[in-house]
Amino acid sequence: MEISNLPISPSIRSKLLSKGYTSLSSLSSISPSFLAQELSVKLEEAVEVLRAVSDTTTSKSAHIPYGIIPGAVTAWDMLSEEQMQRHISTGCEDLDAILGGGIHCKEVTEVGGVPGIGKTQLGIQLAVNVQIPVEYGGLGGKAVYIDTEGSFMAERAYQIAEGCIYDILDKFPSNSREFLSCKERLQVNNFLAGIFYFRICSYTEQIAVINYLENFLTEHGDVKLVIIDSVTFHFRQDFDDLAQRTRVLGGLSLRLMKLSKMFNLAVVLLNQVTTKFTDGSFQLTLALGDSWSHSCTNRIILHWNGNERCAYIEKSPSVPSASAPYLVTGKGIRGINSNFKRARIM
Amino acid sequence: MANKLINQMGLPPSLSHVFSARNILTAKDALSLPETDLMALLDIDIALARSAMASISEATCPPFQTGLALLEEKMKSGGHLSTLLPGLDIALCGGIPFGALTELVGPSGIGKSQFCLKLALLAALPECYGGLNGRVIYIDTESKFSSRRMIEIGEGSFPQIFRLQGLAQKMAGRIIVTRPTSISEFNDSLQQMKLTLLQNEVKLLIVDSIAALVSWDNEKGTISSRQSPLRGSLSFLKSISEFSRVPVVVTNQVRSHSSDDTFHYIFQGHRKDTSNSERSESHLTAALGIQWAHAVTIRLIFEAHSGHRFIKVAKSPISSPVAFPFVVESSGITLLNQEGISVAGSEINAIRCQGCNILTQ
């Protein structure tokens, strides 16, 4: 690797090149004070340069004694970790089944669909379901809801939380002592207090909040879900330079993936649709372009199938493509077969 | 927040000098660049670039609220403009919500402007009569605002109020009508709107109709890119409605449903083509496209079929899809059926205009 690829500032790089240091090996056995004198820079800056050089060389070193790369894990360890992972239920049993249990943690899932199909409903449902206590089969974590369009309605979150608690108490009617203490925690207000809501009004704020999330998540360690509703809105509105937009979006998705792995949480991105001209006709496809479509781990498309709402898994590394119907009811997202009373929303 | 100045963010002085020397003055300029570009532009090393981005992001990021705090805030400040149509109010959990964009879409002559006139009146009424006691800004792009008709609606719905001396004049005096003639004028008035809304106690903003603005621009032939001319104004409209907590009602036109509009995803294949072609003759679709459809919070579709007119709640975060039959009378719009008819499936998004000769009514 050459000097030009080192993460150092351009002026120092040009000084190195003008003094004749073109490859890493030329810097490998030089002392910081000598380098500082040569380049006429401060001693600290010379130390930084040499540290950058040694970081790059050790990671690419050919003589690795025991064949283990720092930071890697074996597939077996990953398997046992995955099997212990809990998933976030979507509220619809069929959808949970085809997802392999629910939304996975440590992965970025993209959900897209036409307006009115229920993306925000699914987002709010997940923000409530992630808070289901561990004793009842949930993750017992909190949620961060980043709202770019103003579609989050607190009254609807209240209805969905109420419906979720009702169903839990229905399913686990036991009155044993262990459950009593959790029952007290099953209050609608607690669920609402566990959703951290950010209202974003421009793409700058969207980038800022994703950068800031690292600090926020270190402070609030019990967050297990980050939802962005929707990731597209501002990027379709104000960005003129599409090439720059692709680069910025790429940076965003990398950062989100890193956050999900570092803090062991699930990231769900809600996306809009647009039309694309393929095979001689216009087809519906998710917005933000082809490069973005590679950035998410999983992709679910919500669509109308006749008169039914359906969720189709378009892309997933671990489960096959499948479709499941779901309903949007007064209590939130539910499956077709769940026995509920289809109540009028009052 | 995006235009926050970097030199006011509390970065170390040497760093903020470097930023201003390279003409990166606002948070927007700094955050639009990837880290490596910033490092190259400012001639600093990567660790410093990262920590600078982190500080700028933290300063630019808006504060968070919990869901509970949001709900309590809404309960305190009230959240809805009641339409005085009981069925619709129940379906929308109180009425037209504050801080959100509500769209009325339907064929011409069906009653959208009548609905807007009634809403304008309701917002101007004093609170004891169920109104918001505030001013209304009515942006009229098609010159459809008729004050005579509005007074007629007022006298029909609230006879006891309007007989009072001078009250009709006071109510009408609270409704401010503006007629922009181009998109740039519209954008300019929006920019000033932010201050106006707060200073003058405006409680409702109506844009009738927004589709007309786009069609003017098309006539002039200035559209060269695929992107809609309303982009900037759309997010601005949403944000001013949020921060001033006023309801914004927008009317949209329809256009005919061509065969290109039966969109499917690639994985759905091309089934059901024949059934769709039968429907498309009588079906219309909302103008302004799918991007606009994503942006509105609530969509009320006005349509006509089988001899009746219906208001359908097509897109709403808090209600199930229902349709209400209605008629337009001298006192404005009245619902014939307060219970509403439940509509299943994607029918809720269809707009029909048949079986009802508008001219004879």
C-alpha cells in the first residue's frame, strides 16, 4: 500500500512525497524526531504519521502466527449467538413466521410500500412490541423513533400499546408471583415513555441525528430498536446532486449497520416507492436508487394483493422469499387468523 | 437547525477558523460531505475530522421527547379542528388534526371547495360555538373563493350567530384570502408565513388547490427535470404546520387513469391486467403523483358513484377505511350516514366519478 492511501492530512502527505518517501517500507524504520526534522513538522504530527503507518502494516502483515485475524469470530460462535437472539415480533404471526421469528437484531431491515399500506403502523407496532418484557417473550428494550414526515401520532401509539397489553394479558392469564411484578410494568404510559421520539426537518438533521445516535445509545443502553420513518422523504426533496446523495446515503447506511452491530439492536428503515422504467413498462420499486438497495440486510415490501395487504420478503440472507397477509386493526398490526373483534376505531 | 452556524457551536477556535476559511459556514455544508472529503478539504487528520463531525452533529440534532410527553402535550393543547360532521369527526378521532397535512382530492365540482369554506368558517368562529377563534389564511389559486357563498353557509349552519349584528362581518374579517399567480409567489408567501402564523394567531391554512400551481408551471414549459417543482415548498409546508401547530388543508385535482398507472412490483408479474382495464375507464387518480401521496398525512377522497357522493378516509394513521355518503346543501356539506360504510382493500384508494350528473344538481 502506498503513502497516498494513508489517513493523514494532505499537506503532510505532499511533504512526505516531496521528500521521497513513497512507500510504507521507507517509513518503517525511521524515528519520529528524524521524521519531524525532515518534514519540518511538529513532533506530535510525526508520531501520528508513524502510528498510521504501523496500523496499516500490522493489519496487512503476512506473518500471522496462528491464522486468527483480530476482530473476527468463528461461524460456530456466531451460530450459538444467533440462536440465543430474540426477535422483535411484528404482531402478525404469519409475518413473524416467514421472518424466522421476527425482526432480527444486529441487522438493518428496510420496509417499503405505497402510501397508506401501513408502514408507519408497522413502525409504531415494532416500537411497542420491542418493549414487551422478557418474561412474556419480548426483548424488554426501548425504541428510538426518528420521524422525518410527521406521521407519528401519539394517540395511535396509545391505542397500539393498549392493544398489545390487552393481548399479552389475554395470552398469559397466570397470576403467579413472578408475573405479578411484570404486570405492574405493563402500563400504557410506561410503553409510551419508552419511545424516544426525534422530529427531523431536513436531511442535515437526519445526518446529524444518525451521527449523534452513537453517543445517545451509549447513554441509553436499553434501546433495542431504531426506526427511521421515512428515510427517503428529505433525500427526495432537497438534494440536487444525485451522485453526492448516493455517497451520503452510503455513509448513512454503513453507520447504521455499525450501530446495530455495536449495540446489538435492530434498525428498521421505512422507505417510499417510485416508478422505474424496466422491461418496457413502468414498475414500482423502492425509492433512493439501485445503490441504496444493496445497503440493507433485509428488505420487506408491503403491497396490495387484490383486497388484502401482504408483506413480501424480497431480500434476506437467512430466510427464503415468502409472502404473508396482515391486517391493520384498531389494536395494531395483526394476522389474518388471530381471533380479535374487529372493533370500530373510536 | 440545518442552517446553524459552525462558529456558534462551541468548537475549539482553531477548528472553527479552519471551517470558515474553507467557506463551510453552516451545519448543512459540513454534514453533506463524507468524512474523508472533509478531511481532505480542511487539511486535518481523520480523528480530528471525526470528532468535529460528532460535535457538529450533536449541536445540530434536535432534542428528543418521549412518546408520553408527546401525548401529554397534545392533550393539553387540543389536537383537532372539529368539522361538525359527527361521523367524520369520530373516524378522524376528533377532526382535522393540528400539525399535519390533510389532503382533499376529488373530481371537479364535487364539493371540495365547499368543504374548505365550511372549515374556514369553523376556524374563525369563537370557541363557545366550537370554533378555534382565530384567523384563517386561504390561498386561492383557482379563484374559487366566494364570500357570498361562505356567508350563506354560515347563515345555514349557525343561524343564531349570524343574525347577530356585525358578527358576520367580524367572521368574514378573520379570513384572509390571497391569490398567488405563480409558484414563486406561492413560495414567497410561504416563507413569510412562518412569522405570520405566530404573530397573527392564524389557526388554519387552506391551499385550494395545490395542483393548479403545478399545472401553471407546466404550461410555461419550464419543467426539464423529473423532479416536482413543489419539492421545497412541500417540506416547508409540513414543517411550518408542525411548529405552529395549525392544521393545513390542501386540495388536489384528479386526472384520468391511464394504463400506465396500473403499477405493479416486479415480483408481482403481470397478472390481472384485464380486470384493471375495465376499471380504468371510470377511474380517476389523484394528480401530483406518488411522491405527493406519500407526503400527506391524511387523504380524504371525494368521489361519486351509484347516484351518491362519498367522502372516503383513504389514508390516515388513526382510522380504519370508511366512506360516508354526503350531499351539498345551502348550509354546506352534510353527511347522510354518520356510521360510515367500511371499505375493504385497495378500493379505498379508487376515485370514481360516474352515475351522478353533476350538472343536474
